[in-house]
Amino acid sequence: MHDRTLKRLLIVAVVVVLAWLVVLLKPVLLPFLGAFLMAYLFSPLVKQLARFLPRWLAISVVFLGIAAILTLVIWYIGPIVWKQLMYARDSVPTVVHWINYEVLPWASHTFGVDNMIIDPDQVSKIVMDYVQTNYSVDSVQAMLLQVLQSGINFIQIGGTLVLIPIIAFYFLLDWERMLNRMRGMIPPRYQAKTLQIVQECHQVLGAFVKGQFLVMVLLGCIYAVGLQMVGLGVGLIIGMVAGLASIIPYLGFAVGILSAVIACFFQFGLDWTHLALIGVVFMVGQVVEGYVLQPFLLGDKIGLPPVAVVFAVLAGAQLAGFVGMLVALPVAAVIVVLLRHINESYQHSQFYQPTPQLSIEKSAESERVILESEQVHLDIEIKKQQDTDNSSTDIKDQ
């Protein structure tokens, strides 16, 4: 008893020490975690190419293809996004004028509130006061220190981004041997169940990567192309944001159509034709998502209801910011798989199952032993014989 208690305390102490080390080494472990996820995502493609090429060459081809695609996307989309951002910046005075002389007088007349006017200079002063109060920018020296620290952080981020593909390359190079070593560390009596759980988690993560990610990208493309065809000045940005926000059900649609309608008011005024075309774009996007993208790319493989999706994304944002939002759904889907197996083990445990009932009935001629549970009803009758000492046993299994 004492040995078992000591063993449990030792296990708890080891887990606590490991958790403390993980928190302490978080800046060092993050690049390795990112590299492992990158290797996990591209290992199926590398495996297919490795059938025809040496493994190191297959990994190099995959990485060069990814770099080429990202370069082309940035080369063609980057200038358009920059142009639309400059357009949005130059439209700020027009927006302020529209709010001051259209929205606020209407609100004052309709709701009987005092008329207000937004002063850009006053807004700028409030922003600067906030920066000086919260970031202690009291002098030129402090400002230079802040800029220098930002530059150092930028260099660290850039170094991390360069380091992740290098580590991922070595992960992929030793991927099969690493998996075999990890599989060999599982105790034989737990190996089948553990591999089953890992396989289900792998299927869920694959469904998310191949499903939800493609839904977001394709839906963003539909919105962006449609709004650009309508002639909206910031259509590409709104479409991309709406596609990314579609990770939460209906949020992408709400954010996209609201932003597009507001941008349409600023660019075209109260133009019912353009408003109708914007509505058609988002209606087509919803139809394609509901009847094509979701059923064929995603289905019910992730198994998360909309409420759980919202909670997972908000919890991820609270715990790890933007990166937490990106990884919230895959982590939540894996947790759902683990909870399902925990629930199955709980339902088959002795704590959950009713205790079998054992009763003994004696009479002058025989004795009966009865064992009852939900799965088994066992009735054993032992008859007494007068002439010999032998007894016969009649076992009835109902």
C-alpha cells in the first residue's frame, strides 16, 4: 500500500516538474512544436514522393513548391492588398465627414440625443495620450529604446520563421524511424487501444486540415472575387477576412456582408444595384458552402457543434492570442476524441456498472447460489444425495 502511494506521488511530482520545464522553455519549444506540426502536415505528400525519389530530395521538392506558391501569391496579391489598404486609409476623412454630417444628425433627430461631432485631432490626441500612459513613452530616449526592442523582437521572429522549416526538414527526414520508436515505447497491453486513439485523432486532424482549411480558403476566394467583380474598392480585403472568419459558423458571413455594405455606402452611396449585387455574392457563397464545400470537404468528421466551436476559438484566443485561435479547433477536436474514449472506459468501469448481487438459498435437499448482474444471470444448484457423498452440480446460465 505504501509502495503504491509512493509511486503515485512520484508520478505526480514528475508531471509537475515536466510542466514547469515546458513553461520555462516555452520560447525554445515553440519553434520545435511548429516544425513538428509542419512535418505532420506534409508527411503524407513526402511519403508519396519518396516512392520515386530519395527522401531528402522529396522533402526539398515539397519545400521548394511551398516557397514558390507563397512567392507567387505574395507577388500578385500583395500589391492589390496594399493598394486597397491605402485606399481605405485615404477614405478615413470621407468616413468621418459622413458620420459627422449624415449619421450623427440623423441619430440626433430620430432619438432626441445631443448632436455630436467627431474631431480627428481630438481622437489623435486621445490615442497618443493612451500610448504615453500605457507604454511609458516619455522621452526620445524611451521611444528609441522601444523601437530598438521592437527591432530585436522582429529579428527574433524572423529567425524563428527561418528555423522552423530547417527543423521540419530533419523531422521529415527521420519521420518513420521516429514514429516506430514512439510506437515501441507503448506497453504491449496498451498498444492496440493507444494506436486506435491515435488513429482517430489523426483522422480528425486530417479532416480539419483538408476540410475546414479548404472551406475557409475557397469561401474567401468566392467572396473576394465576387466583391471585386461588383467593383468594391476594398473587396479583396473584405473577402479574405470573411473567409478567415468563417472558421466560426456564420461569423464570416456576418462580418463580410456588414463590412461590404458599409464600404458600398462610402463608395457608391445608397446604390440599390450594388447593394443587391453584394447580397447575391454572399448568397452564392452561403449556398456553395452549405451544399458543396461543407458536405464534400468537411462533413461531420470534426464532430464539434457550433457552440463548442465558438467556445474553442475564444478560449484559444484568450490563452495564446492569434496562434491560439488558429490551433483551437484541431486541439478541441482531439480533446473530443479523448473524452469519447474516457466516457466509454467510464461506462465499462466497476464504478459505473451496478454491483452483482450474490445470494445463497439453502434447503433440506439442495443449495442454490444465484449471481445476478446486467450482463449475467447465473443460477447454480447443488443437490444433496443420501446414499453417497458425491454431489451433482447443475449450472443454469440464463
